[in-house]
Amino acid sequence: MAISTEEGNAYAPAAAATTNYDDEGHQRRKRKADRWWRIRLFHGMVNDIRRRAPFYASDWTDAWNYRVVPATVYMYFANILPALAFSLDMFSKTDMQYGVNEVLLSSVLGAVVFAVLACQPLVIVGVTGPITVFNYTVYDIMSPTGTNYLAFMCWIGLWSLVFHWILAITNSCNWLRYVTRFPCDIFGFYVAFIYLQKGIQVLERLGDGAPFYLSLVVALLVFAIAYICGELGRGSLFKHPVRVFLKDYGTPLTVVFFTGFVHLGKMKDIPLENLPTSTSFFPTADRGWFIHFWDINVADVFLAIPFAILLTVLFWFDHNVSSLIAQGTEFPLKKPAGFHWDLFLLGLTTGVAGLLGLPFPNGLIPQAPFHTESLCVTEVVLHDEKDKDESNNNSSSNNNNNNSSYEYKATHVVEQRVSNLAQGLLTLGTMSSPLLVVLHLIPQGVLAGLFFIMGFQALEANGITAKLVFLARDVALTPAGHPLRRVRRRAAIWLFVAIELVGFAATFAITQTVAAVGFPVFILALIPVRAWLLPRWIGEDELGLLDEMTASPFTMESVSGGDGSAATTTTGQDRGSSGGGGGVLFGRSEGGTESTTAAPTSEEDLAELGQNHRNRKQQQGLTVGSETHTSSSTARRRASAAVVDEKKEGDGVLR
């Protein structure tokens, strides 16, 4: 409604008074929101469910896609085979408290719960290398005291459940906005070396006779053939269906082949160590599935608290990093994430696993990102040779086509829940008597080879490895378009990589001692090192090229301020979002940082945004009608209009 000059003059004092009053109220609300201890309980969990719930039906219907079949088979073997190897490790180091059935049931528990209920169903949950180290370290500490080990682990799980739920309710996952590739690469590097170490330890236990040498040869052959299958799957030889088959089924078929290969000829006369198994659907030790958690001293109940804190720290970092990497910037995801709710579910599975006497499951690295990658639908993109660096024009990699090169580009990801659930149910079926007999036939040398290929693949995809390869390459033969060539000082790359290697070495070293139970705290300390120390030694422009956010801004919407904070600022390159879904404004600041502003989610926030918009218009000399009494619906309409106006006027992009 237009207001005449006279009316405007008459109402000017009232409008000014109203504006001043609103400004004062806005400042009070802003000061209140800026208090770091102000926490909106359950805010992150509720938002996660609200954002993901509309996609729940499509999470099942979208599974009608061929990619789901090979992804299910691939993840079944990629999850179960390392888990079996870890069960062998815990079986020997915990006096048979944990065995094959316990590890399998733990994987089933994590798969079913997260496939059906999680906001991030692509994340594969199971028994990891770090939790294996944690379990047998606790056994080494508590065994001399005569404490009931499984009852003590049960109380660790129950206390950890409480701590997980407290962290989920208080929106602790909002701190993930500070987690970049730096700590993720160090932790991934550590997990890769854990795989390699476990493979070597499996072979060490076989002695130095004929069984050892045969197992060593089998392990190396499993590694070599699985690696060749992966390279053929990514190469240009053979037709596309053949390459896809080799990539999807090469590793499991290699395991099956060499399980039978050792029984050929004179090799069948060599006694090889096989995987120890027990009765189907029964625990390894002579006990029931439900742990008598009351069969323990009261002092030990409270002694379990510090161990539970360390376990919670490990899981908070490990599971969230697995989720971040599984939803990394290289995957064109379109469905929203939900870190707070999934942390709540992780606490639930931790407590249930403790009551059942199972190893605690959590997000798996590298299986979680492998799962997402196996669900990617790709296309071949051809590049003109003239676009490549001149130094590569004479490369022998393009002998078959002198005019173009190619690469595989993911067009979309089949985001669904069926593959995770199906591989979990297949794992449950593996606990049946016939399949346990088959598992018992797997030689330990085959498991060692599987450890080697999993560790190598994890190293190959790690950011630390990529930087080391860049530094080792001939500068003259490095493509001009390589991202790291934009770093102003080569010394900055050396310093960044050196700090990463020191962090890895310290983490790996501490896990080789009795203090291994405390290594989660050291891993968590990598986050403030990146946030506060590295900027003192390396320039922000260089850090922006050396480091980046792990997941896309679209994925990070779940942690963009559920505790009441209005905005966050993250350092790194603007990778953009490949998926839809609104809720966050992303703009580019002059300093090269990416500003992330949480969209208004409450009527108070919407009304406040509308008032800010009107105040800005008044300062520009524009006449805006003011109303003293505004209903909540009117405020919402004005705030929505303000969002549209700000989108048009500012540099931000609504995603």
C-alpha cells in the first residue's frame, strides 16, 4: 500500500521508534545467539529427520537399478573378508572371546540398523581395524586383574551409548565444519597401514616352514591378480561389460579361486592354517548371547567410563569421517545427509553390541567410499589432445588415438538402502552351517592377500599419496593444469606433507604400545592442529589449494549450525554442490574463503531476516511501510520475499 508524503511525515517518528525498537530487539537476540554455550537440544537430529524423511520412499524405489546388484556383491566381500581377518586377530589376542560369529553378527547389526533407519544409508558399518586394536588393548590391560572381560566391555558399550546420545542431542556434529581433508587423509593413511600390518602379522604367525612360503606366494598372487582386475576395470582394454565385470567381481572371484587353488597337485599335502570357525549362530566361547553385565565389581563399572570416553571419541571421529568420505565432493549426490541422527543410531548399536558381547561396529574406511563409488553411474568423457599439456603430447598412453584422451566421469549415484541391507542379510546367512564350512576352507594366506589389496587401494586413493607422487614427479613432465602447481611455494607442499606424515607416524606408533587405547584423543587433536596451527605456518591461499572440505556444501548442510549458530566460514576451494536441496546460502568472500550461512528455520529467524531487509532498504532511502503489529504468517511472507531479494542482489547462490 502506497503512503503519501504527509502520511509518511506524520508516521515518521513512529516508524523510527519502531525501527529503533526492532533494532534493539535484533541486537539482543543476536547477542543471545552468539553465546557459544547456547545449545538447541535435539535441533540437529530433528532437522536431519525432516530433511531426509521426504526421500525415504525413494530410497527403496530407486534401488531398481543394475548398479545395486554388483554393489551388493562387492560390498559383501569387501566387508566380510576383512572382518574375518580381524576376527582371526581378535580370536588369538583375546583368548577366543571374539570369533567369526561375533564379528559377523556385529556387521549384520550395523548394516540392518543403518540401512533401514539412518539418514546416510550409503555408509557401510562393521568391525574396523582401530576397534580391533582397542578391543585387544583393553584385554591386555584388564586380563591381569581377573575382571570379567566381556562384562567390562559391555559396560564400556553402555557408557558409550550414553555419551553418544549426549553428543547427538547437543549437536556436536556441527564441529564437523572444521574437519577438512587434512585429518581425514591422515586417518585414512593410518587405516591403510593397519591393513598392511595385519596382512604381515597373519603371515608371521605361520612360522618359517613350507606352509609359510606357500601362504606368502598365495598372498602375493591374490594381491597381484586383484590389482590387475581393478586396473583392467579402469582401463581401455576389452568391451565395457567385461571391464565392469572385472572391476565389480575381480576381487571376490580371486578369493574363491585361490581358496581352491591351494588344493591342487602337491600343494594339497601342505598343511595350511585356515580360518577358525565355531557352531552356526552360536558364540565362539561357551556362553549365551546375552552378557551378564551385573557379574562385575561396582568399581569396574565406573572404571569403564574413561575407556568409554575414548571409544566415543574414536567413533565420533571414525564414523563421521567415514560418512564424510563416503559423501565426498567427487560423488554427485542429490539426497541430504544427516550426521546428528546417525550418531544417535551409532550409540544405539554400540550399546546393543555390548549387551550381546560383540565387537562394536562403526563406519568403515575404505569400504564406505568404495560403496558409494560402486554405485556411481559413469560415462566416458573425451578430451582433445590440444587441451593437454604440451609435454604429454608424445605420451605413449594414447597410441591408439592420437587426437583425444578420455576419463570416466560420474553422472549420478544410485542412492538407495537396498544394497547395504542386502549385504547385511547375506552376512547373516554366512553364519549358517554350510557357509561356515566354506569359510573354514579359506587359507589364512588368502586373507593376508586381501589385507594387502585393501591397504594398497586405500593408499592409492589417499591425498597424502597424491601429494607425495606430485613431489616425486619430474617437474618438466607434470601437467601445467595440475592443481598443486598453483601453489606458490613448493616448500609449502613439503611442509604440509611432512606435518601429515608426522601425524600419521605418531598415531601409528602409539597403537603399537599399551597406550594404544588412548590413540583416539591424538586423532581428534588433528582437527585443532589444522584449524589453528597450520594457518600460522602456511598462507591461507596455499592452504586453500593444499586442503579442502571433505564433503560438498550440500552434504555439510546437516552441520551448518544446528546449535543455533547462524553462519560458519570454511577454508578451501569452492567445489560447489552437485545435488539439489535448499537451506544454505553460499557466497564467495574477497579473501578466498567460502562463507556458509544457515537458512532461517524458525519464525523468529524469518521475521528477523525480514526486518534486516527492511532496515537495509530504509538506509538506501527507499520508502517501506512499517507495521507495528505483524502476524507470524505476514512475517514469514516478508522474510521469504527478503530471501529472494537478497539472492538477486548479493553474490550468493542458493543451493
